[in-house]
Amino acid sequence: MNNERKTHRIVLFSLFASLTVVSTLLFRLPIPYAQGYLNMGDGVVLLAALIMGPMAGFWVGSIGSALADLIAGYAIYIPFTFLIKGAEGFLAGWLYFKTKNIWLSVLLSGVWMATGYILAEWFLFGLPAAIAAFPMNLLQGIVGAGVAIILFRILGPIFRNKFHL
């Protein structure tokens, strides 16, 4: 990989991580009876994974989402978010590049995210709180998947043709 291509990838990683922070913090709705909030950050994480692959999905999900938790005052979630959202992005990118099935890739990744958070919240707050938060986390995963599919249909060809990723 030449230096110009490496620079493009680093810039895109940074762009997507920044967009993850912004879309997480700007478009958020508190989740009733839970500690978190519904946001659009997952859509950006999944989009990055679909466009640039599993490692981009991992780093965009990990760094962008963890920074959003830090800025929003949810520091207790940072280590969990780093791993859960990173794995969500990695899984989406890996599944898409293996199967070319966008629906399978983003929906399974969204289900993984909700499952990861039920485990994290069980550890942090107990099983009843984790169960109460699960439906909204699952909804967040599904909404993020839908956002990613729409954005990928629009932006995917632009990135592939212009940056040859």
C-alpha cells in the first residue's frame, strides 16, 4: 500500500470516528428505565465497516463510540463500549466482505451490540436492569443497521470509485 493510499485510509478512519462521536451526541434520545440513550452512532460505525472493512469498523466503533461516552458523561461504559462497538464494527465489515450480504452483516452486528450491552449492564447494574434496557439496545442496533444500509446505498459507490478502497 503506497503512502497516498495509507494517508487516505487514516483520514477516512478519523473522519468516520469523528462522525460517530457527532452522530452519537447530536442525535440521541434517552432510553426510559435505563442508563443510556438511543443514538445514530451505530449507523456510522456500520457504514465505515461496510465501506472500509473490518479493521476500520473496529477502530471507528471503538474510538468514536468510547469518545462519545466520555464526552456525554458515561465514563463507566467506556471499556465496555470500546469492546462492544469495536466488535460490532469488525463483525459487520468481516461479514460483509465474506458474504456480500448487507442485511445479514448489519443486522447480526446490531444484535451482537445489544447482546454485548446486556452483558455489560448485567455486570454493572444487575440482571433486571440489563433485561429492561435490552429492547431499546436492540432497537438501537436495528435503527443503526437501517441507517447504515441507506447511507451505504448512497455513499458506498462514491467511496469505492473515488478512493478505490
